[in-house]
Amino acid sequence: MSAFPGTPRTLKGALVAIDPLVPVPTVVLFQYNPHTLTRQLEARGADGGPAATSYTGAPVETINVEVELDATDGLETQDPLAVSLGVHPQLAALEKLVYPPSARIIANTVLAALGSIEVVPPQGPLILFIWGPRRVLPVSVKQFSIVEEAHDPQLNPIRARVSLGLRVLSTDDLGPMHPGHALFLAHQIAKEVMAGLASVTSTASALSAS
């Protein structure tokens, strides 16, 4: 059944992991956008007290979302991946975000066996939380829980809910040469522009009402 022609196309949220050592980024599109997105901002006060009015940096922001995965449509259309693995690949792509690369583990194991005190540095990917064109944020994944709600005869999950706890990485967390530094700064500037638009609109409404 076709959608109503006047219905706007909704962009999909996503997580994207960019590793400088891997040519192709890991892209995890949300199959269904979460119904709610919870954000919490904790201000960084200059003196650390509750009455601080100047701030040493951007607030510490956390984002919590619940992502739904469902292979039902793929099973109905006999999609080979959904039939053979359910939503396992999508879950694996999300879980990969909180695992160190196996290549690093193997390299460090080999170095340790050879008696070397050198280890491969734990450089992780740049993870971006994308929620529309005006929110592209560098984040780290701090919390991850999965509820598998249904399975196929091979015990592959075919429906699951994934709760993600993300911490936004600001210019205070990333060095000036880190690509995420510029992304967060652009996000903050865009926020300041939108706040200015809100002030102009509120002022105009107050003047017209007086």
C-alpha cells in the first residue's frame, strides 16, 4: 500500500563509526526512529558551585535512545539475510561499536608472546550520532542493553530492542586536531544561531501583543 502522497519523507537516524584504518565506515541506520529521545545536560560551572553563572566549557550531555529491530518484513519477502540470520547482522553492527578491533587484540597478543613491552595504541573510531541534518554529534557509547523478543527455529533473533546510552564528546573532550572537534563546534554555533532566532521571534510576539 503506497503512503499518502502528502506525507513528508522522514529521515532515518543513524550511528556511523569512522576508523582511520578502515576504508569503509560502519553505518547503522535505525530501522525505525525511536519514539522518544532523552537528553540530559550537566553544566560545567566555573567554580563548581550550584550558583555558577559562568562556565568552563560545554555541558556534559548524555543521550538515551531505544532502537527497535524487526526482521518480519524481510521474512515475508524472503530476504536471504533475514531468513538465514534474522536481525543478527544489525545487532552485530551495533555491538561492534563497543568492542576493540580483533586485529589489535591479536597484534598485542603476538607482541606479548615475543616479550615486547610495546602494544598497539588503543585508537578507537570516531562515532557519530546523526539525528537529522542539524544534529551530527561525536559520541562515545557508555551503555548498551539488548532485549531479544523473538527467535526463529535456529534461535536467531528476529525482533529486538536495543537501549543505547551515549555521551556527547565536546570540544573539551577532543583535541583541536581531532575531526570531532570541528563537528561539535559547528553544532554549538548552529545552536547559538537557532537560539537567536527564538529570541527574535519572542521579542516580535511580545511587541505585537503590547
